[in-house]
Amino acid sequence: MSVNTILLTDFTDPRFRAAFQAYFAELKIPVQDWDSLFQEMNDEGTNRAYLLPDRWNGASGFLQFQLTGFSNWFFTEPFGFIREFWVAPALRRRGYGSLLLDMAERYFVEHGAYRALLTADDAVDFYLARGYRKAPGVTAKNDMEVLTKTLR
């Protein structure tokens, strides 16, 4: 599948904003101050997103991610965290989600992270089919299922 994607670091980009707002509308999550939310994403400095542009200069999907890591007094392990992931309903089951996930996983490996982590309350079967496994003993603040994949 040959699709042009855009790597974003500016979450005030109108294409990302529109796609993210459609995603939250689908989830029925209200947001009082969108400008502050997108600025907060920028201020964190580690967020990235692959944007799936549409032909009308908008976006029909995105995958937001960041490189982060686990660390204690002895070990450090970098990993990739899939933060948010959405493909427009009309484009689901056509390979676009797999494309975006593949791109993020390649980004992680290219930047030294060999494990990916995410939370999911739906589409768990999609992630399991893509090689993710449930991470027993790992809990998330959002109380969603935690899934992990060893990359490479």
C-alpha cells in the first residue's frame, strides 16, 4: 500500500486537530479547551504523530506516539508508547491502521526502542493479530488493558 503520511510534531496543525476532535467525538469525550489540550501535547516535546492525509487537505487518521522509557537505579529500557490511534470509520479494515502502526514501530526501532506499549479498550483483537500480547501485572492510569510487543 503506497500512502503518503506526514510525521508531525506540531499538534496545533489543523489537520491533526480536526482528526483528533473527530476521534474524541466518536468516543464521546468532551473537551472544554481544545487549544490548551493541543498546546500541552506540543509542550511535552516528546510526542510525534503519523498523519494520514485525505484528498481535501484534512486527515482521515493518525497515530500519536512517543519514545519514553522505564528506569530504576540499575536498568534503563527505552520503549515506544502508542498514545492515541484513530482511523476514520469509512477507512477501517482497509490496511490503514496497520500501515500507521508499522510506521510507528519502525520509528521506535530506528530510535533504539525494541518494545512497544499501548492501552486498549477496543480493537484488542487488531493489536493481538499484529503481535501484541497482554501485559499481566502492568497497570495503566486509565484502567485499560495494557498490551506490549517486542519489536525486531
